[in-house]
Amino acid sequence: MKRHIQSGLLVSGALLALLAAPAAAAETGGEGDGDIVVTAQKRAEPLQKVPLAITAVTSTQLDRSGITDLAGVVASVPNLNLGPQLGVAKIALRGIGLENLSPGAEGSIAFHMDGVFVSRSIAALASFYDIEQVEVLRGPQGTLYGRNATGGSINLTTRAPTREVSGYLRGTVGNYGRTLAEGAVSGPIAGEGVLARVAFQAEHRDGYGRNLFTGKPIDDLKSFAARGKLLFDLGDRGELELTGDYYRRNDSSGSYHYAGAAGETAPGVPYQPFGLVYGGTVASGPRDIDTDVSPSNRARFWGGLAKLSYDLGGGIEFRSLTAYRNTRYTTLTDLDSTSAPLASITQLERDEQISQELQLSGQTSRLTWLVGAYYFHEKDYGAQVIPFNNFLVGFPFPGTDVQGAFFGGTIKTDAYALFGQSSYEVVDDVRLTVGARYSHERKRDEDLFLFDFTTPYDPTVPLPLASRRDKASFDSFTPRLGLDWQVTPELLLYASWSKGFKAGTYNLGQFQNPVDPEKVDAFEGGIKSTLFDRRLRINLAGFHYTYKDLQIGKIAGQVLALENAATATIYGLEAELTANPFPGFEINASGSWLHARFDDYVSGDPARTFGDGTTVDPDTGLPAFDLSGNRLSQSPDFTAFVGAQYSMPTTVGDFTLRGELAWRDRVYFTPFNRSIVSQAANSKINLFLNWTSGDEHWSGSLFVKNLTDKTVVGNSYVSSPLLGSPVQAYYEDPRTYGLTLGYKF
């Protein structure tokens, strides 16, 4: 151990010595991440001057690491986790995320595209293209944003039209038959007063596995996306930008994979899922499935945005964002994950949203301020359709489909908010920030429900759905206080306290009263430092949350239950580092420690009805588990990431060799913290050889991701006890490799 500690000190000392050396190498450090400009506070600021825990990933960084979706960003952002499930992106930041399993659910992490909140989380699973920057803000956001966010915000900024004619075309080929084409063209179309930009992306990939029962591929990818922008110059004082975008996907991805048996008749006494009991089989490898139903995934969403910015004079700017989004998706997968003809599940959503945000902002030598008003309307129809094969019960007509289960309906949301924040420099280099938000949210719910094990299914006859209507309103006042001190131009200290709020909601199709709102009290402090002539950047953040009334979903018998956990405590530390010790060499690293635990939560486990032997659910009177001290879902205790690259100039251009290592501690996917519904600690390695021509027009990349071909569970859950409680899992990508070539002008 002593030798390892000494070795670490020697390595650290050597790095510091290199950074401190007055080498001419500073020419690369000056162009490092310290110059990244972010808009997290609704104004353009250098990243190192913003008193928030924020990670910004630029287009250059996306390209060098071959990142084409949000999953690629996760590894390098402290305490960010992502788990897909039936078209839903279960995003979590610092332990706060999405626990609701039903359609109609809204996450605790806000997802914005060009400043517009996108309610349906399926958008977060779409591919990135023509992206300028990704910003991940950790902690409650609401005093500067139209839509409230309990745990944080992910902001995507797409590239704007340019005043010069420019564009690019890039193509990728890889294993699993992958082909990807992406491009954009931009420039003036009517003098210098009207600019335009058009971008597209088309991707195709064969399946990572096969359905052994049908012989068809699964987990493939077929998608197309396009975006158009028009920018109208309104003179010296303003501009109007119009954006339209479209995305579609049609493939056989998103299948449940069988990952074991979670049901127990007594502590430690498991029983087999019914698909196996009735003679069904499962695939021997994790990438394949063996099911009588082949999966399908169909998605389409599109939208429009009108963004007006206008200088009112006197240092005051007006901004308006008017947006419409339309989202539709349908997924189909086998529910028992075996070849036995028991049940399948179709999940779908048909969603429309309209939002209007108005902002006034200003800045003087010591004061910056912003006030805003926000309106959001959403109509979301969602359903889970689960026909059963009567093979399961054997009567009255074995082998025929019965009506099964239908959980669905419509949730209409109308949300209003007033928000604002101001920062005042009370003395030189010391700023006090005060912010506040008032939120009013009204939800109207129409539930549709059916559960019938015996009536034969006739597709020509409408299902006899029972219905129920209800409505509820939620109000909240969430303040923010902050203090930051620019000790030197290279060192920033900050601390803040804020409250977060997520409205209560309905469990669609379950005839259930609305759950209570989630609430967060958040304390945060941090250091942002830029050292050694800007060749070393170290950012540190610490935080403590009190988290109340978590909205948690689970499978309970034949229904999807949604309940409030009482309280949880979350605290931790985060670190990010970028170093340029000598010309051409760069290191970027991040790490996090997260303690996210339930303080008070009692719940029954449908797969283990005997409970823990002493605890009783106070609501049902049935045996239950005391989950106090358990980890929150998607909350690994430790994560680490390190990337290193070395650039070599040659007569034919610059070559850059880059390697990345990402490590993540064990992740539990449910509050019961069972190892069978988790992913053990694992690491992944990515390698890249990137090239840019001397004139910077041409570029290329040879890459391999997940070099050691680790099989990693991205998300899993325990299915219904009516099917014997099998564990259903989604897997992250296997080893992939390929070649990218691009040209820009």
C-alpha cells in the first residue's frame, strides 16, 4: 500500500511540475475548456465564471469521442445516469430521477432543446446531430427556467445559421452493418437579412442479437432526422429565429431480455417464472431472446419554435419562446421473456404540448437580473395493452387470446409560473444572488381500465373499458439564495441554497388518487479554479439534499402502483479536471461520490409477499420491507472517468490518439436493492485515432467503443407476479468499431 501511495504522489508531483513549467506549451492551454461559453444563466458567460455545478460538452468534444446520443455523454458527467425502458428515458442526476413506470410519466430532470422544455423523455433517447453544445446542470432549476426541474436540467443547443456559406457532410461505417450519414448547409438566402440552416441525419444498424424463436434480428436501429432554421435580422436591436424539426424511428429495438427469477416463496427460496414452468425456453446468451412475440419500436416526433430576441434599450432585453411539440411512439415486446405463449405488452403515447415563455433581462456594472412568465399545456394519451394467452389459466378456451389488461387514459396539464433571479455585486468580486419561483399546476385525468382473464379477445369488438375522471391542482413557492466570491480571476468560490418542486401526478389507468408533489431542499458549495497559465482546471462541488415524498412506481399484482416514499437524504462530492501539461497532450477526468439513501420508506415487494418478517405496510396491512438505508435507484456510490489524448502534427494533417476509461460502481434499479435487479461495478474502455487535414476541411476517425465487450445492464425491473416475477433487462451496447470520414466547408 505504501508503495502505491508513493507512486501516486510521484505521478501527481510530476504532473504539477509539468504544468508549472514555463514551457511554450501554454499555447494549447489557452484554448482549453476554460474558454467554453455557456448559457446556463440565460446569458453568455465563461463556464469558469458560473457559480453552478455544470458540465458543458462542446461540439468538438462530441466529435472527438464519437458521441451521437445522450448515453455517450453520461460517462463524463458526474452523477448522471440513464436507463431506457419501453420508450422512456429514466434520467437521474445525483439520485433524483424518474421512478414512474407508466406512460404519462414526467421526469424530475428537465430536458431542453434550444431553450424549449420537451416533456416526453423519449426525445432524450434520440440521436444527436448538428449539436453546438450540451450543458448538464445539477441541482434544482426553476428561478431561471420556464419549466420547473427538481433534480437538474439537460440543455441541448443546436447550431445556428451562419452569415457565411458553410456546411459539412460526415459518414460512418462500422460493425453490425452500421451506416450513419449526417450533414448540414448554412448561409444567407436573401441578402444578409435572412439566414438559413438545414441539417439531417440518417442511421441504420443491424441487430445486436436475434430472436431465436422467430429468427428475426432484435435491438437494431433505423432512424431519420431533419431540422431547418430561418434567422431574420431585425436590425441592430433584434432577431427572430424559426425552427422546425422532425424525427422518426422504426426498428426492432427495446426488447426485454430475460435476466433471471426474482420471485420467492420464502426468504431465499426462489420459484421459476411461469413461462419456464409451462415449458417455455430462454436464450442462453444475454444479447439474444427466445420469445413468441418479436419486439418493435416505432417513434415519430416533430415540433416548431419561434424565438424572438429584442433590445428594448437601456440595457433591457426582451425574449419570447413559442413552441409546439408532437410526440408519438409505440413499443411492443414479450412480457414473460420466454417462448411460452403467455403475454405481450404494447406501450404507446400520443402527446401534444404548447409552451410560451417570456423573459425580460438586464445588466449594469454590478447588477444582472431576469424575470419571466411561463405557460405550458400538454395533452398526453398513453396506454399499456397486455393481451393474455389463455394458456396461462387454461379456461374457458385454452390456447386462445383473452382481453387481458388495459391501463391507459389521458392526462391534461396546464402549468403557469412566474420566476426571476438577480445577482448583485455587493462589494468588489462578491455577488449575492436571490431568486424565486411561483408555480401553479392543474392536472385533469381520465383513467381507462380493463382486467379480464376469461373473455376471448375479438379485435373487431371494442374493449369494455371502465373509466374514471379526476382533477387536482398543485402550488409551490421555491426560492434560491446564492453567494459567490471571485477570489482571483482564476479562482471562484460559491455556495447556494434552493428548493425544488415536482407537481403531484396521476398513475394513468389505475383509478388511483394523485400522489403528492416531490420536494427538495438543496445546499451546494463549490470551487472553480484555473491554474498554471490556464493549463489546469479543477472544479469541485459538494451538496446536501433533503428529498421528500419521492414518487416511486412498481409492479403490484396486475397493476402498476405509484406511491410516495417518505424521505431520503442525498449528499456527495464531485470533481472535474482538465489538464494540458505539455503541447499536444490533454487529460480530462471526473469523479463523484454519492450517498443517496432512504430515511423512511416502507413498501411491499410483490415478488416476495412474505416481507422481511417484521414490517407491515401501514396502508395495506400486508407484510412489507423496511427500506430505510437502502440506496435510491440509479445512484451508484462512486463513478470515475478519465480521458487522455496526444496530438501529433504531420505533413498530411494532425493525428490525435485518444483513450477513455469509465468506471461505475454497482447500480440498483429498484428501491429494494436486490442484486438480481442491479448492475455490478464495471468499467469500459474506448479508443480513437482522429485525423484533421492541414486545411481543416477533411477529418477522419478510427474508433472502438467498449473495447473489452462488457455486457452491461442499463436498466432492469421485476415483472408481474402473474407471470412468476421474471427479471426483465435492457443492455447497453456491445463492442462497436468503425470509421468516420467528414468534409466541411
